[in-house]
Amino acid sequence: MTVGLIPGSFDPFHNGHLEVVERAALIFDEIVVAAIRNPQKSEVLFDLDERREMIAESLAHLKNVRIVSISTLLVKVARDVNATAIVKGLRAVSDFESELQMAQMNRSLSGVETLFIPSSSTHSFIASRLIREVARYGGNVSAFVPKPVAARLDERFPGGGNDVV
């Protein structure tokens, strides 16, 4: 059985993340989405439990996906879930530089390969950081996030018009 591990802070989960998971779900028998508590990112909008819930709601249509939370080395999680590969989405060439370094380190530590999935041009500009900023200042980001995430953003920042029905 092939297992793809998709790590990220997912704060919040957006349509670019959704695209990568959906495409990877066609390649692997099972996908494990790992929401990470990243100590390097000080500005957290949603806690890990909230992120897991939003991800689960956003991916409910995919039957071969499970969600976990982690606050340890990714290669330990890869070993624990028997990951065939770590899957990372790439938006632009600038993402490749840092992702390549991480992929090489992860392979050196564990032997697990990394598979890069480039996002489509419709999602290449979406970043969680931008979603947080636009929503915080009252902008409508519902076109860039799954409906469950838009609803949570609307609860967090009322008046932004993110609740799509």
C-alpha cells in the first residue's frame, strides 16, 4: 500500500492545499495530511484542533485521506505512518529552493523521498499568510478557501462576507 504524507501548518487550509491533496489522492492508496505546529511561525490564527476539524470537513469527499497533528520531526511521522513519500505542493520557483533543501534533509535522515506537485496557475498565488491578512482586515477570501474554512473565518472575523452557502 502506498502512503503519501502531506505536511503543512495549514493555518488556514486553502484551495491550493485542497488541490494538492486531491491530486495526491489519485496517486497514493492513502493520504495522511499532517497539520504541524510550526514554532517558527509565531502568528497562529487557528489552533491545531481547529485546523484538523477544518481540514477534515474540507476533505470529507475523499475516502482515502486521514488527518493527524504533529509537533515532532516530519521523518518520525513518515516512519510512523509508513509513508511511501512526502508530498509537497509548489506554487512558484521560489518555493522550490527551500523545499528542495527540506527534501534532501528528510531523505538523508530517513530515506523517504519527496514528491513535488506543482499547483495550477489558479492557485499559485494563494498563501495562508495572505488569507489571514485579507480576512483580518475584512476582505472576502471565500473564493480561495473551502466552504468550511470560509465559515470559520467569518466566525473569527465577522463582516468579511466569507460565509458561503
